[in-house]
Amino acid sequence: MNKRLIWVLSAALLGGVSVAAIASNHGMDKHQAQRSQGQHDSVARAEARLAKLETALKLQDAQRPAWNAFTKDMKDLAQAHEKRHSDMQKTKGAVEHMDAMGQMMQAKQADLAKMKAATQTLMAQLKPEQQTVLNTELSKMMQHGGRKGHDRGGKHGHREGGKG
């Protein structure tokens, strides 16, 4: 390929990326509108998932203290996530938004460590069959962000066939 064609293709690609970035602002506006209407409430989603998980685990009375500690940790994490996300939406300008996104990513990494510790503590109190249920359900939640149908194909951003 000659250099001129490479430059033309590069310019077209970069132009397309810029147009896509600007056009995606419409999606951000839609996302912000949904948030203001309470459609992306992390705490409510966490509570619903925990209620479903509690039923599936068929907990015994002796396991309740471990479960209660686990649910408190998960709700606290969901509340912290919701606040960070809300704060990030208030940013002005691209650079400030990128800084906020970087901080959110760091916080998510710390949250994952807390989630892992809480899960290990609960897991130690469960019977093997309950551990299997917990592993299965938490894996589903982690793979899909806990949101069925959030994006294309109901696979949290992945097209059918598992490739995104």
C-alpha cells in the first residue's frame, strides 16, 4: 500500500472515531436521563440480587450472621458505587471526566478486593452445595454486571456468540 493511501485511510478512521465519540454523547444524555429517573439504581439492583441469592442458598440459622455481614458489605459497596457514579456525572469537560473515570476504576479495583474478602468469609460458613450455588450465581452477576439485557444481545455489551 502506498503512503498516501495509508494517510487517507488513517484520516478517515480518525474522523470516524471523532464523529462516533461526538455522536455517543446522545447515548450519555439518555443514560443521564435514565439515572435521574432512578432506572440505574445500583442499590436496588444489589438488594434484588441478594434477595434472589438468599432464597437460592437456603440458609440455616447458624449461617445468618455470615449472610448478614455479606449483605451489608455488598450494599455498602453498591452505595459507594452509586455515589461515585453520580459524582462522575457532575464533571465538566472531557479531562475532568477522564480523571473521574480513572478514580472510579481504582475504586472498583478496591471494591473487588472487598467483595472477594466478604465472599470468602461467607463461603467458609456454607456447605459444599451452597458454595456451588454461590459460585454459580456470583459468576453470573460478575459476567453480566448483574444486568440482563443491558446492552446488545442481553450479554452486557457482547453480541450473540460471546464475542464483543
